[in-house]
Amino acid sequence: MKCNYVLGRKVIPLLKSGKSLKWLAFLSLCLFLSGCGNMRVLDPKGPVAESQAWLIWFSIGFMLLIVLVVFVLLTVILVKYREREDHKGYQPDIEGSHKLEIIWTVIPVIIVIILSVPTIMTIFELEEAPEATAHKEPLVVHATSVNWKWIFSYPEEDIETINYLNIPTDRPILFRLTSADSMAAMWIPQLGGQKYNMAGMETQLFLQADHVGTYGGRNANYTGDGFAQQTFDVHAFEQEDFDSWVEETQENAPELTPEEYDKLMVPGTSTEMTFSSTHLDWVDHSTNAEYALDAWDRMGYIPLNPHTRAGKAAEMPHVSQLETGELEIEGLESSAEIE
């Protein structure tokens, strides 16, 4: 109550004064700039993200120009045709102007064309490997989403990682995207835009990192309670360091077993894991959309309806219910777990 009272005493008189528009403009600018501190989409670290960032800036700039023209014309009209003494008795031309009607029909068409052409060109351009590194063999990574974790498979290296991804710099990465259960969207803002992961089908996405570093990735499509935790880190290394990691992982990491993989199919979050084999040896989710459901049966997992009393009490994904009726605290343990 006190805060509202103080705010009212300070703000209401301000709005009544002649400075209200200046203060509102200043506050709006502050609010706008406050959201620019962590805009990773506009901090590209690869050619794909750079193309998309350029398209965003171009669209914003062009639309701001349109807004500026509209406000200038609005101001001119308000001043020129305002009610005044020498305008009394004025009768407008009801017939209108065919010339003006043609102009304000053609202008929006031109605006749409100007925005559409670079957008379409960029979309088609990003369906292929980046032009600068198109001569290099892309690294193929199968990215499989599971409620609520990410599984990355390197078929050529015979490596599988959970909730993290290692890639070389200056080399195109071809992601083959699919899902084991609900539809997700893999998004690494500083490397490029998102694309959907869907069970029973495969989509492809080219990305590339030009700089060594760690970039955040996440699921950009809401999939339930564990959605906020379905994130992963992308570590970009020089090619030599990436090759060393591959060699070390192949020698030291344990193999992934079907039993261990079934645990990953149960909805819930997970820590980072590394394996020296992939699930592609026995299942491809892009052609087998029901594998996760079969894994639930093998694990004795019964999904709870969130609209029932039992489902609300469980507060998925923190607990899951087994056939025994007992509640098991969520958190997958594995001999391959990385501290």
C-alpha cells in the first residue's frame, strides 16, 4: 500500500505536467535497452548465425524506417488539416483520388517484396553447408530429444553424449534431428536458428562455430514441467583438440547398453554422460516412433496424468511412478556419468 501511495504521489503529478511525454520516452528506452544485455541471437559466433542476425537487423531497420515515415506523415496531416478558422465550411472531395489509392496499394506490396526477397534467399542459403567451408566434410551429429534431455550421437566417431556437445571450429556440422517422444526444437542461439525434432521423422540443420568457446543450447518448444531444464552446452574446439577428445573418449568411455538407454527414455532430467558407442546400433527414432513407449514398458514406468490428484502430487518430472506403486526420485545414475 505504501509503495503504491508513494508511486502515485510521484507519477500522477508527473503525467499531468508537460514533461510526461519526455519521461515516458525515457522510461521506454530504458526498458528496451535493459533487454539487450544478453541477446545471444545478436551475438553470432558462426556464419549461419551471422546471416540470420543480419536478416534480423535489416528487418528491424527497414520497419523502423516505415514507422518513421508513417509518424512524419501523421504529424503533417494533423498540423495541415487541423480544425481552424480558415477551414470552416470546408467540404472534402468525396470521390477520392484514384492516384492515391493506387499508391497506398502498391507501397505495401513493395514493402512485402523488399522483406521477402532477402528472407527467402537466406532460408535457401542455410539449407546447405556454409559457403566458406562447403569444401570440408561436415561432422554428422544425430540430435535426439527426450523428455527432458538431449542425446547427441556421432555415428562416424561411434560416440554418444548426453546433455553436452563437442564440435570442431571452422567445419560445418550437419545435425540430423529427431525425437524419442514429444516434439522439441533444438536451438543454439549464437550458432543459428532452431529447427524441430519430431518422432518418426528426421529434419536436418547445418550449423558452424567460427570461434573456440562454450555456447548454450536448449529446447525452444515447450514440452512440460522439465522444459526449463532441457538445456545443453556446446563446446567448440580447434580440430586438433576435438580429435584428441574423440580418441580419448573411444578408449576410456564405457559402451552404451540397451538397458542404460532404456533408462534415458523415462521422462526426467539427467546429468552429462559420455559413451563409446551409440544407440543407432539398435534403434533409429526417425523410423521407430514407438521405441520410447516400449522402453517404458520394459522399465515398468507408468506415466501419470497431470490432471489427476496422483499426477499433481507427483509433480513431474521430479518423481515418477513405477508398477510397484512406489515413487522414485528422478535423476538417472550411470557408470558413465561425468562429474
